Amino acid sequence: MEKTYGLRDSERGLAATVAWLTEELGELAQAVRKGTPEQQLHELGDVLAWVASLAAQLDLSLEEAVSRYANGCPRCKNQPCECPDMSIDRL
């Protein structure tokens, strides 16, 4: 993503990147509810592209971010997660 869109995205800035990511996430949500698998895959790709752009602008590694979940749940350390609280703020 950095090679393809890095300069343009950095000129656009973080706030605009987050706005685009949010818009694409909304489009993914709509595709999940009403779309075909092809539409869902398309929107998922768009979301991942904007996440990659954001990571590049923040000079952060997606690999490092994902590694938090490499060995199971970051909280209980199990696969599958065995945390009693399944709310969104559990991690």
C-alpha cells in the first residue's frame, strides 16, 4: 500500500485517512447485511487497504499489531477465548 498510495495518503493526512476508513467500514457493514460474497470481499479489501495506509502513516507495523493475537486471546491466552466477559471492551 505504501508503494501504491503512500505519497497521496500522507498528503491527505491522518484525519482524512480515518474518515475514509470509517466510510469503508460502513460500506463493509452494508455488504455484510445485504451484499453478495463478492461485494463483501471487495469491501473487506478496501477496509484492509485503509488500515494499511493508516499504519504506514503512523509508522506502525501491521505484523506487530496482529501479533498481539498470534497465540490466542491477549487476555486469557487461550484458543478459543475462554474469557467470561464477552463484551467489546474485554481486550
